[in-house]
Amino acid sequence: MVKEREDRRPSPDELLQKISKEANGKLTVFLGAVAGVGKTYTMLEAAHDRLAEGVNIVIGWVETHGRVETEKLIAGLPRIAPREIEYRDKLLQEMDIDAILEQKPDIVLVDELAHTNIPGSRHVRRFQDVEELINNGIHVYTTINIQHMESLNDIVAQITGVIVRETVPDHILEEANSIQLIDIPPEELIKRLKEGKVYIPGQAEQALKKFFRPGNINALRELSLRFTASRVDQDLAEYMKQEKIEGPWPASGRVMVCVSASPFSAQLIRAARRLAGGLRAELLAVHIETPKRPFPMGDKERDRVARNLRLAEELGGKTMTVVGKELTVEILDIARTHNVTAIVIGKPHHSRIWEFIHGSVVDTLIRNSGNINVYVIQGTEEKNEEKAIKVGIRTALPTVQPVPLVQYVGGLSMAAGITAVSWMLKSQIEIVNIALLYLVPVFFTAFWWGRLPSYLTALASVLAYDFLFIPPIFTFSVSDIQSIWSFVIFLLVSFFIGGRTELLRSEARTARQREKSIRALYDFSREIAGVVDLDRIVQKLASHMGENLGRSIRVLLPDSRDVLMVQGYHNNESTHEGIEEQLLSESEYAVAVWAYQHGQVAGRSTDTLPGGQYLYIPLMTGDKVVGIFGAKLDRQRQSVTLEERQLMNAWVSFAAIAVERVKLTEQASQTALLVEADKLRSALLNSISHELRTPLSTIVGAASMLLDTKVDYSHETRHDLLESIQEGSSRMERVVINLLDTARMENGMLHIKNDWCDIEDIIGASLRRIGEATQKYVIKTELAPELTLIRADFVLLEQVMVNLIDNAMKYSHLGSTIIITAFQEGEHIKITVLDNGIGIPKEELPYIFEKFYRVKQPRKIAGTGLGLSICKSIVEAHNGQIWAENRLSKGAAISFTVPIRGDGVTIPIEVGD
């Protein structure tokens, strides 16, 4: 029975990954075991085939090495001219990546993927050029030998005895879309070497004696075949998953490697990377700092740890630094927390006695690992620890400063003081106690200045103790053999005290630095927690980071046109930079733009555009770049330490989240405004359509009847029809006037034309303007006698009265009484319109002056919901107030006040004015 396969809908992450892959170019790698197997030749043949198919293919860089066959194949292929770079007074050629990006061919040929570019190029390594071409949608054909893979570096060195300096991260080849293995038998390769088809005769002879021995060639062929076979297995597994073909799937997990300052720790990382590749698992590199060390790590050891962690990142792994008490406990705890399936550690070189005293880390791990596999790797110290690959930010430690002479003098002075006191009191102090007193300067010297001054102090104390207090005195000879053991024990104790004290000093210093960093990060997060002003957030970021790092800082964000602008800056006091120097130079700005466009670190201490003065790190949230952080690396501090790098990453990640939060808040506000505007537009259209349709229907109906010549209407009927037309027209006029007033107020085009006005005239003009509609109600006016004139806009206040009276008539029953009052309250005139309607619900009183707000009523009442909103705007424009309240008996009352002198100018009014 055949079971139909159900189509699985891809997740959003899978869709984004698929879209990203389709947008990028494809990488085709021609892989060989060694030089001379025909990689470049095969690549050029494939290029001719594509050219014959009409594909736009060009040569970016091809190295012929003087081979005639290769030079013949280059003929007929379009070629982009190389770029000339001046280096050490010589003009050298390098691939012109900008010309390739400008021409944007379909396929570009780039030979020798592991090549190191000439200083002054955009990137340090050629594989970085290839990555940029692929990210810009250009397909790349390239060549590489198997010995240039970073994870195989130590194996190749073990096989051939040659350390390969130019290596490529494994992920470059693993992410390639196609890998073609170019292989020939060793005999044929050796024959080609002897014929001079690979190297010139002199070089060929040396190569045959050293690197190109049959054993080496076979071993490298096996490595290339194994890698290609694993790639085929991976492609097959992916195909089976996509096509939902049933079969045993390899379980993925996580491989953890323990990184230390050991000289062969890099070999463990490469071995773990190979193991993770074979298991198709993730790589996790962990460095654990424990207090169980006789001495703190020196600068060389810290530098080695930093380089090892960077190597793990370059090989595609994640890194982690943890501080713990017990090494094995921390390793197992991290392994269980992160779902680690395999642990890779190095084979210890300690003696059995050392392991008996301190315990065996390997045995403890194996005994307590449970279901986690433990791989113990034998390593040898590398001859040259300097790595060839340097991708990303280069970390380094500050230059080791020599111990000042004053610290040695201080330790010796304290020892001299103890000697003087002991000499004066030697008759009262036993000789054993004198030996104990000499430990005091040793302790304080180690506590204040470190172990080296304390060791010198201890040695000087032993000599002084022997010379002055051990018989025979005033000589360095010892009559009692027991005194020699006392000296040895004293030196051992001093050695231990000095080492442990300096370790405590180092841990205290590290703890203070971490506490300072965490405190600064906490203060920054607290200050910006509720801030939605992007400029303020960016400036605080620059200030906090500048103060903590002691460097000049620039933070750049894109504007509405996606153009980077400096939004925050901090100038280091030691650089004496002024505020006018907050902007970046043209060259520095170009580096920042490149980092923003490509989402990669660039600038000084990196492999991309390292000629700048600043290190630029993208502010990223997911795959989106929201800005650029720049830190100036001056001549005294051209590299960043591991601690600085970790601190920068933490700050940059937090700042990116804060910037993204503000932008999302702004987008949410704009979306809310759009939704509100859409609601207002819908309400406006609904109100206008009803308010205009009803009177318009009345007008059209009455006009049609009057134009009907077949019917002879009486004088009274014609008069009623004309009144209907007039009433409908007046109603439409009020609607149109309200709409125009609202539009003018929204656009800021409503201007107050103050003049001296009489309140009684304003009320009378508004009643006349409403016209016949007021005859259906009882209108009463209660005006205070001798009301003073007010300085206001007559027309606008008339509109206010028209809207209030019209509102009162809408919500009152026909024939009910509407009262208009006006009287003076201090420097204001108060006018109130009272009706006898159903009143306003108490909870709706604060909202009745908002645009398009209609009080909910059991019966449908005409209106647009703009009248009271217009009244509020006009009254407030006169520096007045308006409010609504329910009457004690029945109905509602809407009142407003306006100042008597609207603009504060007193104009004398004479009789008759």
C-alpha cells in the first residue's frame, strides 16, 4: 500500500533562509588534494562551457603559474583588469572586487581561495572577497587544496611536516553549493612535476623531496576523498528529508570542547570541529576559570586563550567563558544545560603523583559523564602558535609593563625594617619568631605589588636571616643542617604566599572590572528602560561606553533615506578631541557604510578595511542592521582585549535591542494613528453621507414638486415647499461650514480677528441664522443688564452659538423650552445654553467635545459629531473654557466663558460706537 506524502508547510525561519539563499550567489568549489591536479584547468574548461551557453562569465583572478595549458584556456574568456596597489614602493596586482561588483556578471572565476591579499586591500583574505561577491548575488567558481582547510591544519602538519599558513574556515566549503573533486593518481602527478608542468624545474625538485612524496600525496588524497564523501552523505540526507523518504536519520547534538591556555588546545578545537562535522552537530567551546591555580594566568596565557576562542568562532562554533570553583563540576553542568552529547578534552601530561594529590580531571569526567561521550585527545605543542586565519575582531592584551623598580625597593625596605627591629630585640625574641616576622614583608609585598617583588623580598629575608641571626653570624655559612631545611621551608611558604596573594589580587581586580561593567550596563538599561527618544538613548550609549572603555565613541543610525548619520558621540579626554570633531572623515564614513551595508565588523583590528582609526560593529537584531557602533583604537591601544570585546558585544547587543524597541514603538504609534485616521474617515463619510443626503432629498423632492406643471399647488403649499427647501439648504450649509472649520483648525489656518462685540448681537445673529427651525421650540434669553462689550471674533462666536443651539434642539423634544443665559463673571463673560432633553450620561461627559463623538441615544439623531468639537476649538482659541453638565431637573447645560479683553488691549468705547 502506497502512503501519500503530506506536504509540510515550511516555517517562517525556513522561508527566510530559503529567500536569503536564493538572493545570494552560488559557490562552486574545485577541490584538489595538492597543487598540480588540474583544478584551475578544470575550472576554465567549465567556464568555456558556460560561455558557450550564453552565460555572462568573467575572470576575476586566475593564477597560471606559467603553465602553457592554463594560459591557452584563458584566451577567449572575458577578464576584469586587476587592481594595482602600492606596497613597499612596488606596484602589485590584486583582484578588483569593486570592478566586479560594478559589472555584476553572472559568474566570476576566482582562483586560489586561500590566498592572502596585499596589505591595503579591502579584505585581508581572498575568501572574504568571495563571500562579499556571493552576498551581492554573483556566482563564484573557485579552487582550493584540501590542506588549506582550517580543521585539518594539524593533521596536514603531522602528515607532511609542513605547517600551512594560509587556511580557510570550514564553513566556507561546507556552505558551498557544489564541490567538484579533481583527482589524479600520484604517479601521474609526480610525472607532471618532473616534466615541469606544475613548478619550474628547480622548485619541482625541492617539492618532490619534501611535500610531494607518494605517502603525503596518498594521505592528502584520502583526506579530500573523505571530505567529499561526507559532503555527498550530507546532500543525500538533505534530499531524503526534503522528499520525505523514510530512513534512519543521524541524530544531531552538540560537541563541547574544553579550551584552556594549553599549547595544544588549538588541536583539540580542530579535532572537536572534525568530530562535530562527522556527527553533524554544533560545536561549543568553553573556557572555565577556576581559583584552583597556584598563580594567575599571565599575559601570554590569556592571549593564547583569546586566540583559541577566536579559532573556535572561526570554525563555526559558539564560545563561552565561565567562572567556577570545580572544573569537572562546571564542565558537566554546562554539558547537561546545553544538551551536549560529546565532550572533547586533552590528555593530561601530569605525573601519577600529581594526579594522586590533585585528582584526575579525565577520570572524574568519565566517571560522572553519564550518557555523555567523553573523547580524550592526545596533543602536541605547536611550533608556531600564531594563526593564519584572523576573521573578525583581533583580540590582544595590553603590552606587558615591567615591574617598577620602586616596588622592589619597597619590598627590600620592609625586609630591612624587620631586620633592624629583630636585631635590636634579638635578646628578647626567639630566633624562630624572627623567621616568622620575615613573612610579614613578603605578604605585604605580594599584596601590594605582586609575586616577583615578593620573591626578591623573600630571598633577601633569607640571606639577612642567615647572615645576622644563624650561627656563625656575619657569614652565610650554616653550622646546623636543620637551618637549611628552615630556609627551604621559608622559601616555599613565601613562594606559596606570593603566588596565592597575587592570584587573589588578580581575581579581585577582575571582579571589580566585571562589577564596574555590569553596573554600567545596569545603569544604562535602567536609564533607557522607559525612554522612547532615540537621540537620548544613542547619546547615553556613547557616553557610557566611552567612559567604561576609555575610548572615543561614535554611534551612527540611518535616517529616513537610509543614510547613516552620527547620532551619538563621546570624545576621550586623552585624545583632546573637540565637539567639532564629532563627525567622521570621508574615509572613516566609507568604512562605517560598508559595515552597515554588509552587517559585518570592519575597520581597525579587523580583516576588512583595517586602515581606519575606528572599529565598527553593526547593531543587529536578528538579521537586521539598525545602526553602527564605532570605537576609536589609537596608536597606544590598536587592538581590543578579550574583556573589551566581550563588553562591546554585550553593550552593542543591548543597544541594538533598545534602538529596535524605539523604532517598533514609533511604528506602532504610526500604525495606531493610521487606524485611528481610518476610523475617523469612516465616521466622517458615514456622518456626511447621512447629513447631506437627508436635506438634499428634501430639497430635490420639494423642487420637483414645484417644477411639476401638471399640478396646481395652492399658495400655502408652495410656501411650505419653499420653506422645506430653505430649511434643507440651511442644514446643509451648517454641515459644510462645520467641515470647513474643522479642516481649517486641523491645518492651523483658523485665525482670530478680534474686534469689540456685543453678546446680545451675537445671540440674535445666531438665532436669525438658524431661522425657521427655532419656531418649533420655545427660545428664552436671560441676559444680564448692561453687559459689557468683549473683544473677540464675532463670526466665530456666532458659529459657536449656532452649534450649541442646534445641538440643544436636536436633543430636545419639539415644543420644549431652550434657555440662553449670559452674564459677567469677573473678567469673563459666561454664556450657557440649557435644554430640557434627556441629558448626557455621566460617564460620557468628558468625551462629548471630541471629533465625531456621538452620545448614545435610544432614538437616532442627525449630526456629524463635529459641532461641539468646533465649539471647543474656537472657545480655546479665545483663551476661554467650555464644559457640559446635567441640569438638576431635566436636560443638559453647555456653558463657555470668554475673556472680556481677548488680546489684553484696552480700547476706549464712546457713546454711539
